[in-house]
Amino acid sequence: MNVLIACGGTGGHLFPGIALAEELVKRGHKPYLVISEKEVDKEAAEKYAQYTFITQPSRPKPSTTSPAILGFIKSLFTVTKLSKKLIRDKSIDVVVGMGGFTCFGPVFAGKSLKVPTFLHDSNAVPGKTNLFLAKYVNKVLLGLEPAKAYFPNANCEVVGTPLRDEMKTLPSRAEACAKYGLKEENPTVLVFGGSQGAQKLNSLTVEAAKKLDDTIQFLHVAGSFDYDRVVKEAQGITNHKALAFCDDMPSAYAMADIVVCRSGASSMTELSYLGLPSILVPYPIAADDHQTKNAEAFTTKEAALLYQERDLSGEKLANVISELLSDDNQREMLSKNIKALSKNPEGAICDLIENTAN
């Protein structure tokens, strides 16, 4: 089959789309990944050059009362027209939207051309795009059970969120520590804030590192926009290694004893597959506070710790990290419980796609 996967805009939409493409290729199908003009999409297209990426001038939907709505409507017509041409030219058999604004045109085009269409939503609180598009698709595929309540009239199935192959086989701890110049024998805290940014979390991390014994080491993915400031704040700290970005997350995970991060759906999929004890700090201005809901889907199962950014200080974060590292039983419980929530949905999603197309 030829499958159009509309993804992009954020890593949370893009990386599950790439993971689905990997499984489709294993089964002998041909994926086409539709992305936006954003930088995160461009970087992924360069890294995964073995796949066919098609850039469309998609725009996020503004407020209905905003003057920008006219530009969005014009863009929507343009992208829908481009998507129809793509579906015809490439003889597309199935359209899959991974959520976000890149889905509008391809899903509308697939529906109008009577091509089977699917939506996937990774979060506990679905995005507005998917809520709107649900009535146009054959089936809505969900990453987390709480999302099902938001689609009372749609054909839904909870399948989990696709995970890229590179996350499934990690290097050794020794190899990973050598890559980043860290000590294999020292407890390691991996910190990252996701594509939405994490300036406050970055500062809290540096403050925590200053307060902890220097045998506890930090690998801190600060983000390219905040990297210089973080390096300046952390000057003189011997237990803190900052990165502007990380293009090798498998190595970062391989050395991590615990993880401090946002609670985006893709990150949580990775954490659960790897069984990593985690301190979740939701992005405070995420749409509909969906990152808190994501985290709660795990904390209610005693599978992670949850702290709101507003409730943390550097000292508080240092204490939480220290207590978790010193409590082997708690780490083992968190690891066991979060791993129990892991799914391997790539095959199930491809089965649904194949059955529907057939």
C-alpha cells in the first residue's frame, strides 16, 4: 500500500509518525510523510532521509475571531488541493493523521476522495484538530485511555503511541557515558524539556545540581535557545553537562538512573518502554493543560512522580532527586509500574490500516 502520514509541527506528532512509517516499510508498504515548514520538521527530514517527506504550507488554526483566520482558511484550501493531487499522483490507499495542524488538508482530501482515513492522538486530552476531524475519519486511534471520553460519537480504539526503533535498542551505559564524558559509576540524572521549551525547568535543574553532592551527575538537554544562559548559570559546577540539543536520545537514556522531564506523550511513551523512574514536570501552559493529564495517567498507577513547576524550587527539586536516588525500592516500583503501561502499537495500527484498506 501507499500510505500518507500527516505529521509534524511538534516532535509529539512527528516522531510517532516516523515510528509508524518504520513499521509500514517492514511490511512492504510505502509511506509518504507530510510535514510543515517548521524547523523541527526540517531537521527530522534530514535525519530520516530514507523516507519520503513532503512539505506543505500548513498553518496552525488561530482564534476564530482573529484576523489571521483568513490566512488560515486560504492556507487550508491550498493544502487540501495539494493533498488531493498528492493522493492521486501517488495512488494513496490510506491517510493517517497524527494530530496537529498538518492533518487538516490531508484528512479533508482523503475524505473527499473516499480514501480510508485514520487519526491518532497521543495525549490524555485530545487536541482541538483531532476533536474537529474525528467525524471525517474511519477510526480514531488513541494513545491513552482517558482520551476516549472526549470522542463519544467516534469509532475509537486505545492502541498506544508508536515508538521509533532507535529507542528500542540502547547502547551500553559505558558507551553512553564515554560519549558525553560522564562517569559510569556515578548516579546520573537526565533532564530535558521537550520542544516547547523549558527555561524555568532549566534554571531549577542548575540550582538543584549546585545543591547536590558532585557525585550525582546531570546530563541536561537545555535547548538551543536557552543553552548559552544555562552554561553561564552552571559555570563552575563539575557535576553538570549541558547540551544545546540531543540527536542521540538512546545514549542519553542508556546512562540515566532517573529522568526529569516534561510529560509530552512521546516522551512518556519512551520512558514507559524503557522502564525509567521519572519526575514529571508538565509544561505549565500546554493547551488544555494536557501534559498534567498525561502525567496523571501515570501517577494514578504509581508509575511516575508528578510536580508542578510552580511548586518547585531548586532546593525542592534537589531533595526529590536525592530521595529518589537513595531509595532503591521506590525506583524499582516506579520502573516496574511504568513499564507495565508500555504498549507496542505499531503492529496493531498497521493491522487496522491493512484490514480497512482491504
